[in-house]
Amino acid sequence: MTRLSGGLIDRSKPLNFTFNGKSYRGFEGDTLASALLANGVQLMGRSFKYHRPRGVVAAGSEEPNAMVELRTGARQEPNTRATMAELYDGLSARSQNHMGPLNRDLLAVNDLMSPFFAAGFYYKTFMWPKAFWEKLYEPAIRKAAGLGSLSMLPDPDQYDKGFLHCDLLIVGAGAAGLAAALTAGRAGAEVILADEDFSLGGRLTMESDTLDEAEAAAWIASVKAELESLPNVRIMTRTTVFGVYDHGIFGAVERVADHLKEPGAKVRQTLWRITAKRAVLAAGATERHIPFADNDRPGVMMAGAMRAYANRWAASPVKRDGDAIAIFTNGDDGHRTAMDLIAKGANVLGVIDARAGAEALGDYKLFAGATVTGTKGRLGLTSIEITRNGTSEWHNVGALGVAGGWNPNVHLASHHRGRPVWDDRLLAFVPSADGPKGLIPAGAAAGKGGTAEALADGMRAAIEALSEIDVTASEIALPKAENAASDQAAFWHVPGDKRAWVDFQNDVTVKDIALAHKENMKPVEHLKRWTTLGMATDQGKTSNISALAVMAELTGKSIPETGTTIFRPPYTGVSLSVLGGGDTGNNFRPSRLTPTHHWAEKLGAEFVEVGQWMRAQYFPRQGETHWRQAVDREVLAVRAGVGICDVTTLGKVDVQGADAGEFLNRVYANMMGTLAVGKVRYGLMLREDGHLYDDGTCARLFEDHYVVTTTTANAGLVYRQMEFFHQCVWPELDVQLISTTDAWAQIAVAGPKSRELLSRIVDEFDISNEGFPFMGCAALTICGGLRARLFRISFSGELAYEVAVPARYGQALMERLMQEGADLGVTPYGTEALGVLRIEKGHAAGAELNGQTTAQMLGLGKMVSMKKDSVGAVMSRRGGLAEDKRRLVGLKPIDGQQQIMAGSHLFTRGTAQETGTDQGWVTSSCYSPHLKSYIALGYLEEGDTRIGEQITAANPLEGKTLMAEVVSAHFVDPEGGRLRD
Amino acid sequence: MLIPHPLLGLRDSQEFTYLGDANLMHRPDPAAENAEAAFCEYVFLRDNPAGVHRELWFHEQGDRSWLVVTRDTTTHEILGAELASDVKLGAAQ
Amino acid sequence: MKFSGFKVVKEALTGHKGWQPLWRNPEPKPAYDIVIVGGGGHGLATAFYLAKTFGELKVAVLEKGWLGSGNIGRNTTIIRSNYLLPGNEPFYEFSMKLWENLEQETNFNSMVSQRGIINLIHTDGQRDAYRRRGNAMLLAGADARLLGRDELKEMVPFLNYDNARFPIKGGLMQPRAGTARHDGVVWGYARGADQRGVDIIQNCEVTGFKIENGKVLGVETSRGFIGAKKVGVSVAGSSSRVMQKAGMRLPMESHVLQAFVSEGLKPTIPGVITFGAGHFYVSQSDKGGLVFGGDLDGYNSYAQRGNLPVVEDVLEGGMALMPMIGRARLLRSWGGIMDMSMDGSPIIDKTDIDGLYFNGGWCYGGFKATPASGYAFAHLLATDRPHETATGYRFDRFNRGHVIDEKGVGAQPNLH
């Protein structure tokens, strides 16, 4: 154990955990990283490319090295930053990306091979022999690459989504964020304070600074208590605001249960969409390191992180108590770490400061004007080489803190692609003024990292933000604080011949940058892509600025001239599960059920997905072992007796008003204005580009009241298009539209006995052929007073009706029809039989109306009226459409027992089968129990003139090609006598 | 995105369906001599500006009104929203 | 300099002293035979084939920013030739054949990896449509396989087959499809073109065209006037903006498409999988990240970023299809500008201005087309005749009524 004194851990609550199977103990308040350090564990992982031993370098979400697979079984979670994993009792974690044990990774051979693996090497080789890429090289690369692994089991946890609204969102609950929250909270504004950490205070919890001459923790506790007492403030810890979207919308993930062994009844995480009138970006800053030779050994870490571990977690970075610790810095900040460590009783070798004029802050050895030029220690640091004025000496140390300065966390401020600007005094990029509207950077994120200035800046930002939305906020009494000295030299890396790491995870060194420069990969984006620098899980948080500085040195330009990188969402990794929000499995999309769904379910129907609808596909009866038996029976029942089918899913639009007829004339290609009251007409709608859009019926129930039906698939689209023409193009017409698809249950009653059946339920209404002929419609009552609509229309080609009742009566009507028709052999039929019936009749459906076809191709070109204008009429006459000679035909296989598969392509008999000789395709196919043969519909070049010709239906995809005869698309009753009787 | 519906206030853009350039409200005269050419231009060609764009959105999951929204395509900033029928009727007067 | 394993070893042993710039940074000459506007994948491929195949030596590529900074640098890297319509399929199959020889042709490993693509089938109607498509692919000389549910389950057992709102019933597979390393494609073509004498000029923005008497004489740029006998514009994402400088309105709208990559994972997904009932497609990069995307945001945009609803929509699809990826994390998302044409298909054509040629309207499918687009555009620029696989990609197809509309949704770009 290398536990120090103090800290914000609860020593009364010990927690047991395992890392790579070995048991350890930590305390409540620990992270996995702090607990491992406190147990003397430095080696936590392996790097991506060279599989070099790696230890933790940071104390926050930017950690690039200490990445573990957390938990086991289906909850296994790859690439979890040990720095962000809150310790819980029973936690189990494993290191990743190694073959064999962590301390003897077989893939470490890559490190020996590293001269061959310089930046971009894979673009230059592996090209010969050609076939070896997929078979040999790539699988080997893929296996070695990647970091953690998935369990390949479905995520068992629950997730949720939520919406929040506020006046002010404060991102980050450090000094600036807390000051902002207190200012805004006291002003009565609706405030959300979010922080990725599990406790409030941010960097204040990791420094030894006092506030009001007491430990910062006391002030944090008092602020927390006050904020919690304010009903207008919502504190969200464990919540990462990961993205800034348009108009003040922020994406955030709350890790509700990741600190528990299992979520239990809770959701694991919640995705919040926060709409904020204004936001304060108080996300703090991220420390950077200084590349030097062999700077990647476990035990080398950011000095600020080292300080954080000591102060907050009472964890020492060394393996054994008493091992010496050194600090390498280019500014005052590194000295703070030395002071804090000394205060904790650690053995500090001294501070190596690159500045020749540096002065010590306290009682420790200072190596002014010196640098670290080498390290030793295979699995953990044992010694460092300190060089001053050309003289080098080795010192034994167990850990080295590196302080290269702080980069403001500008990420969210650049999510709208505003570029951060360089600040020469801070030696860092700060948010630019052209960031997302309403997002105000404050504190360290704005370059004001001193405690006193961060507190004041947070308050200032809150007052400024609220004044923009007319909320008056007053200054608050801030605690007494100081700004630590922060002088810093522009010292970016230690030159040398050996490898000096810039990007730890991806193994990008200063040499790689030099090579990229030599190869003319100078633009920063080329540098990044050529070397993979900044593309690791930290997205360059710990490497980008150092790399820019090295490239700037090589090109002789300044850092801002060399380039900036902007950041894109997410700020840190967000689990894919929570972004999906739990809409998985059957909950992926809503299911729309027809009014007779439960009735059909009881009857044992099989259902099929039709868009969002679930429709009865067929109704198997006892003894039927194959779906075809049921479907054939249902089809024959309709042709010979009477069948009933729920057709509610077809779109319905009520069209009312004095100009309704004129409006319909314009949206339908054929004439609708002349339709008599009580009549129905089949109608075609075109898109404005002249192609066929939809078909359906238009019924004129009353003088100024029409009911339009659409296909199921286009119900919403046609209604939208009609509203477009109504509101945007012809608003002067007196017409009103409403979609009534869900309001009316509609049941088709089809077959020679359909009139007989319906006559038993209609109230005093003459449905004789004379009284209610084909294509009649009426509003009437049925079943003793239930209002209903009756249409004499037919999709099957038989005498048929559709009867509509208010949706809530749909099931009752279905049951009544079954009851009344029992002696007639009434048979419920599903979508399969519906499909067979319409193919037998040659009616078009989705496969024929696929958006690529025209009225002409359906043989309905004459329906596009020349006497009036309508949507698409002008464009339908363009040459390419008018000259298209493909026509819908029927196809009958020569051997009727062989199915012509839909999707087969048609060829003139004996011609070569290739794209150029393609004559058409099969759109729909089925077995016709009526004809006792397979039949099909298809589009064929000049099909209308080829009736009787034998053609080839080619289906090379399934190795099936057969001959078919071209016939009329109307297989059943081509004269249409049946539906008129 | 949030769309300032002229009747309903700020509404989430997820309630809306997007169509495109508000010029689609100006359907050419089908009886004109060059109707086909005018329709081709109307249906197929777009200014597609990088900047201020007047465009049609349908409040499909709301009050089913079509809106003309003025929005900057480079920043997504919304400069205004009107009922399409008002715009069309106003233009006709 | 020729790249090879031998060269890599030699340099490794001699301290990497012998590497040279991948391409020069030449100053623009006063005039060229052909100027290509746009140093993205298509522009560089055009220059490469002009130099290699058509022997045009005085060629320049002008790039506003850095090479490959447009959509070629931000896409989901899928290559495939699984199209339905005769106007498309032969072209994309030509592209596939060029992909298959790309590395040998450019002496640069672009990591073309033919691990296959599977489009999932959920309904009988979809199977019929995919059968038609698969047959169209075979008839054009491409490869295709119709997979049954069991066969599919053996290949990709980790999909959600049963507890699904839209159960999976099979798939259409193109085994030769796969992915390529997008940046590698840029660099391979750029280096190859440069070696053959093409001047690649970065940080050179075209600000206008010099057109006199209906003929183009050159381009005005941020680095001065550059004369050209012919100018080919290949600026995906900026097509309307650039062609507007020549007084043209285009049949397209610019939309934002978001794409996503997860943190690195050990091998999880073998090829490319496309979810037919949601908006989601995915593959895994050689580095281990799951690379995935979905639908357009749906509104005109030049902002190069999208919004949260589409992120959620994409992951809803992802989680519904593959609930075992849920514990992985999203690493990065980005948004690119898609020049969405009115029928979902591209344009490679002359304009009404003599000497001005246009290549664009690739919607969100330009990456896979890169080699053939470059080849066909080079063919057109060099010979003034369209390449045989690209004869349908004309401006006038809209007015003539010969649209190439794979999805059948008409002149509404955000639905293509």
C-alpha cells in the first residue's frame, strides 16, 4: 500500500475489487485508478501499436493509457478509463490489448519491430502478392489492433431518454461552475449544473488551495447544501455534457448506475436532451505533458494528476513507500505538485525545471535549466536521466510528474466549428468568440485557471448570461482565494535521438512527426491522418498541442499558423446503448394495430409487419400445415363465397368544402370534379415530376364531402402532399383536409355472397345491384343505428364492398359479420390472400407502384386527363416518359407448377442475358389456386403487343431460369362482369 | 433545432417534416407556352444557397400547418417562420 | 520512389533517411491544358487517370484547403457495386474493378478490403426487390448472393434475429464489396498523379471562372489567374456554390449527413452490414473502430454538422439490430455536406459553357465511385465523349425524363 494521509476517501468504507484476477482493497471515493495506485500498481495497460507497458497518466476522462475492460459477462465494458470508474465493492477489471499476461505481452515484439512500423508504413507495403491483403496481412493487423473487446452478448441493462429545459446550463462544477451556479441560483433562474465527476468541486477537490482560509471541501459542501435547497437548481453529477447542438440544445449522459455493481431496478444511463436558454462552459482545463526520450513508462504521469491523486485520493504514484518522486516542468505549476507531495510526506527527489531562471517554492532540490533526457524501468519507472548544461546523470525514482502546462477545455465551444484562438501569454488555445450562440466560456476553460480568477469569472459569466435573457443576477460574496503562480516557458519537447512519445495510446513519437514533415504531410489534418496522432480515445486531448508545437518547430511557423484542431461531439465516449435510449428489440418502433387485431390474434392469425402496422397475414385452421393451404383456402372462399378482411390500414383523407371537387381535380390525374354524389372513382395520383405516385379511390359522399383512400404505404405521404397543395399552392380554394385513417375501421366484404351477408347488417338501405351498383358509396347506418360508410369497390375482382365504422366498433363489426355469415361460410382472409386476389385480377400494388413507374406502364396512360391540369400532368408528357414502352403484363410459366420468382428479369427468348438486353422484370408472383398455376405480373418492353409470346424469366441469383407466356394481367374475369353483378 | 411556429411558439424540429426550397410554392402556369420547360426548372433546379434559405417545413406531428422558415444554411440560425398559406395569400394580393 | 516492403525494411534499417515528400508543392503555372477544381478523391482520381491513361501532361488540381479535406476525408469508406438500375450498375461495377487493382496501379496501399456487404431483408416485398437487384448485378457482371436466414445467421450470428420489431429474414450479399482506407485513396491518387507530372496545388481557392463568348478561358483563384483550355469542376459539397460562379443553377440541394465511429475494439464485425428496416449501416475499420451511419438530417445545410435526433435515430437502429455493441462507446461523430441530386444519381457531363465540365451530385455515395468517377471524368475531359459506363449521367436527363432514380422517390433530394 502506498496510501498517503488525508484525502476525500471514506476510510470507514473499504471496498474489495480485482484487477486481472488479483484482489485489492480501496475505499469509497476511490476510482479504479486511484485504488490501483494506492495499491502500488503502476502497470495498467499496453499501448495500441507497440504494446509498450503503460500506466495511468491522468486523473480524469482524458486518460489515454489506463483503459480496462470493466465487469464481466454481458456487462463487459471495453475501454473504460480507470480514472473514471468509481470503485464499488466487487468491481472486476482486466487490462486489455495484450496477448498473454499484462507483464509479458507477446505482442510487445511489435516494439522491437518499431523501426519498421514508422508513421504511414502500412500505406507503403503489404501490396504483394495482391490476394494476401484480405487473407493474411489484414486479419493479422485487425487482430493486433483494437483495444478492448465486446462480450458479443446483448446489453442486459435498461436505458432511458429525457428532456430538460432551463435558463442556464452550467457545464462543469469546479470553482467557476459552482460560482456561476450560486449566482444564478440565488437570482431565481432555472439552473442545471452538470459535471462528469461523481462529486462537486472539480479541480478544487484535487488541489491543496484553501478557500476562506479553510479546506476547499468545506466551501464546496456549503455551496452544495445551498444549491440543493434551491428548488430552481438541479445538480447533475456523473453527467457528461457531450455535445452542443443547434438552438441551445445540449446532449448529456447521466451515468445513473455505473457506480453500482448492477443497476438493479434503475436504468444504467439516461440520455438527456437539455434545452438551455444560455449556457456557461466551465469545463476546466486539461494538462499536457512534455515529450522526452522514453517518456511513456508506467510511473511517468502528468504532474497535475499526481497532485490530484495525492490530495483527493491520498494515493502515491510510486510502487513502494519511500520511492523517490521527481517533477519535470516548464513552469510554476510543477512546483505545486512538489510542494503538495512534500506536505503529504512523500520522498521528493526534486524539480527539474526547463527554465534556467526558475526558483524553488519550497524546500526541495531544484534542477533549474535542466531536462529529463531518458528513463529506465521495463514495467515501471526506476530511474531518470537529468541533463543540465550538457551533463547528464541518472537518478533513481519510482515516479515522475510532468508539467507541460494546461489547455483550456474548449471542446464544446468548437462543436459549431468555431476555431479556438491562440493565447501567447497562456501558451494555449482559448475559445473564440464565434462559438455556439449563448455558450459563454468561464474559468479555466476560458483561460482563467487561477482559483480566485475562476471563481470571479464564473460569477461574471452567470450574470452576463442571465442578463441576456432578462434575468437580473447580483454579485455574490466569493470565498477568499488566491491565484497560484503560473509563469511558464514555451518549452514543448526535449530534443533527442530516441523515441519521445507525443500520443501515448497510439504510439506517435516526435520522430513520427518529423517523418510526416519530411514526407510533406504538413497540414495538421494530414499529420494527424498519416501518423494517427490525436485519433486515440482521448481525441488528442493529451497530445494535439505538443504535436502542433513540434510541427511548428519543423516548419518554422508559429503554432497558430501551423494549425488548430477543432473538436466534434462527443466530448468523451458515450455508450452506444444510451444513445439508442432503450428502443431496442420489439420497442425499436411503435406497432400500429388494426381495430380487429385482438380478434385476429384470438383466431390464431399469423401477423406480418407492413410498415409500422401489424396485419393479419393469414388465418391457419387446424390441420393446415403449410401457409399455402390457408391462403389457397381463403382465396377460393372469396372467389366462391364470401371473405372478410380488415383494410383499415389503407390511408383515408376526408376532403370537404365548396372547392373540394376542384381541389381533387388538381391532385388526381384523372377527372374527379365530375363525380356524382354517391359514386366512387378509381384515381391515380402523380408526383409533380410525372411519375406515378399512388392509387386509390375517391368517393363523393355528399355534395361538398369526399373521402379519398390511399395505399397503406403512402397514407401519410399522400396526406402531406395534399396539405402541401392545399396550403402552399392553392390556399385560395375552400377546402379542408383531415386524415381519418385511424378514425375509421374499414372491412372488405368480398365474394359472390357478400351482398347477402351485408344485407343482414345494413339498416333499411337498398343494397340491391340496382339500388347500390358497382362504384356506389353511401353514408348509412348498420346493425341498428351504428353510423357507417359503405363503398361498393373491389380489389379482388369479385362482387365486393368495403364497410367503414368508427374505429372503436371495428372489432364488433368483424365479430358480427362472422356471426351473421356463419351459414354463408364467411372466411376471414389476410394480406397473403389479398395479394393473390389482386395479382389474379391484375391490380397494381407496391411492387408495381414503386416510384419508378408511370401511368402508361400500368396501361392507364389515358387516365391522365388532357382536359385539365393536375399535379404531374405537364411533366408526364416529357419525351422520356411518353416514349417508355414498358407495360404491365401477366406471366404464366409454361410449367404451371414452377414459380416465376418476383425479381426475375425478362429476356426475349434466345438472347444473351445481360444488362443491355434486359427487357423488364417480374414485379409480383403467387400461386393462383383459382387457375391452379403459378402466375406473375411484370413490366415488359412493348408488353402490350407481345401477348402470347414465350419469354425467358431469368433468376441467375438463385440459379433458376424458366420460360413463361406473356398473357393479359387480368387472369380472372377480364371483362369485369363479376364485380358488376 | 427549434422552430418558432407562428401560432405555437418554439417547437422541436422533430415534430416537423422538411420539404425544401419555398420556391416550390410557386408552381408554374401549366397553360403557358413554355410550361414544360418552366416545370422542369421548377421541379429540378435549386438555388441551394449557402446562407439565407426560405424553406418549407410541415408540422406533421403538430397542427399540420406548412411553414415557410427562413434559416441560414451555414449556421442553422432561424431568422423567422410564417404560415405558408399566409405567405401565399399575401403574395397573391 | 517506389513503395514496397523491401523499401520499408531498408529505410527502417537506415533510420528513415531516404523518404521523400509524397508529392511536390508546386507554384501554379500561368496556364494548363486541363485544370481540375477540387483536390478531393474524385478530382485527384481524375488527374491521375488523365495523366496515366489519357496522356494529358499539363494538368493541375486546385484545392481550396488540404488534399482530401472534403467528403473523401469523412465517410464510412464503403465500396460496393450493388445497384439496381442499368444507368448505374455497370458504372459502379467498373469502379469495383478499378478498386480491385488500385493498389498495384498507384503503388500505394489504400487497404481495399473485400470483406463483403450484406443488405438485410425483413419482408417478402424486400426480398423480391433485392432479388431484382441481385439479378441486375449479376447481369452486369458483378457478384451477388441471396442469403436465407440460416445461412445469414451462420455468417453474422450476433444480429438480433428473433426478439426484433422487424425480424431478419435474409440478406442480399455482395462478397466483393467491402471498405477501403479513405485517406489512403486520396494519397495514392495524389502521389500517383504528382509522379506523372500533375501539379497539385493546395490552399488555392477558385473564386471565379473567366468565360468569354461562351467559352471558359481559365479560373480566378486566391493565388491569381490560371489559364486553362478545359476546366473540370469536381467539388462535392460545394457544387452549387462553385457552379453559381459560372452562372449555373444545379439540380441539387446540399444536405448534412452524419457519420460515427466507436472507440477501438477487437474484431467484432466481419464486413459491412446494412439494416433494411432502420437507418443504420456499419463496418469495422482495421484500427478496430465501428464505423457507422444512417439517414440524412434532412434539411439543407452547409454547416458540416448535424443534430441530436439523427444521432439517436441511428443508434436506435444500431441497438435494435446489434444489441451486443451497446457497451462500446461512440468516439467521434462528424457531418459532411452531400450534394443531393434530384434523382439520387450523379452528373458527369459537359456544361453549356464550352470547356467547362462538371462532376458532382454524388449524394452520400461518392466514395465508392471515386475510381470510376475519376476515370469517366478524365475520359470526358480528354475525349469529349462520355465513358461507356457513364452515358446516363447527363444534365439533360431530368428535362428529357430519363432520371436514374434507384429509390423511386422523385425530385426530393432528402429522400434519396
